Amino acid sequence: MYLKLTQRIRSVCKSVVYPHGKVHPSYGKYVGWSCFSNMVVSVESVLSTHSMLSVVGQASSELTLSVNYIGKDIIGQLGGLMYMNKMGQKADKDPNKFVNYSLGFQQSSVIMECLTPLLPMYMFIPIAGVANVGKNISATGMGAVNAKIIQKLAQDNNVGEIYAKISVLNTLGSTVGMSIGLILAAFIPDHTTRLCLIPFLTYIRIRSYYKAIDGLLD
């Protein structure tokens, strides 16, 4: 009975992770490290968002708060569009270098966002806006690279199913990461102290993502 239950659990878990049909030999390695990497990004996202909210919370009115927080998004979207319009082709010509750029923009943005509580209020929109530019560039860049990877992983006309499986696992990793981020924010409320964590999280994020894509962009 126990053996049958164990086999059933394994079968269900495998069906969640693996699609029908053939996949690249590195599929399991990719989805595992990608899930973990997304968990780390979500931890960073919670911490950086908490830092920014502590700044905009000092606004004198709700309108000022909205302008500060939405203003950074407007700047980020416009800046990201202009950059990606010129750099998008590099994802096909030199994907490995494009990954370097995308990760660099992403992690620099996290650091800038976490620094906002330590800067004067009038610096919030410029710093957070530039950080949002970096995040938009990174998101678009990583999306382009991931599309190439999924295409390589699929070896049996199962691109759609692979995309769905990876999305589910990455979402699971993100959910766990957000939970960890909230716990860290609660137990380490001081923004200056938390900054010490960011270099370690940055290293883990970059290292784990390179583990995921190793051999898939050659």
C-alpha cells in the first residue's frame, strides 16, 4: 500500500514537471534551477518593494504618493521601450552576452530600489525611475532568452506544454520567494541592515540562473 502511494505521488509530481513527448536532456536541470532562481528574485523583489514603500509612505498626500510610485513606472516603461527597440536583435546574435546585460540591469535595479530609503525624498523618482528602466529592460531581455531556451527544450512539438510547465514551476518558486521575503522584512525591518543581504542574493540569483541555462544557449 505504501509503495503504491509513493509511486502514485512520484507519478503526479513527474506529470507536473515533465511534459508529454521528448524533451532536451537538460530539461530537468533547467526547470529546477530556474524555479530556484525565480524564488531568489522574488525575495529581492519583496525587500526592494518594502524599501520603496517606506519612502513613498512619507508623502504628504495621497496624490503625491501616487505620483511618486506611478511616476517611476512611467519612466521605467518609456526608458525600457527605447532601449529594447535598439537591443532586441542581440538576443539572437549573442544570447549569452544578452543574458549578462539582462542580469546586470536586473540586479543593479534591485540595489537602487533598496537604497531609496537612505536617500532624500526628492531623489526617489530619479533613482526608482532608473531602476524601473533596468527592470523593464531585464524582463524583456530575459523573456526573449527564455523563449529561445524553451524552443530548444522542446523536441516533440510540445513548446506550449513546456511553457506551461515552466510557468507553473516558476510561479511556485516565486510564491515561496515572496513568503521568504516577507519573513525577512518582518524580522529585519532596518533597511540599512538588510542591504547586507543583497550582495549574497545577487550572487545566488546570477549563479543559479547560469546553472539553469548552462549548455542551452550554445
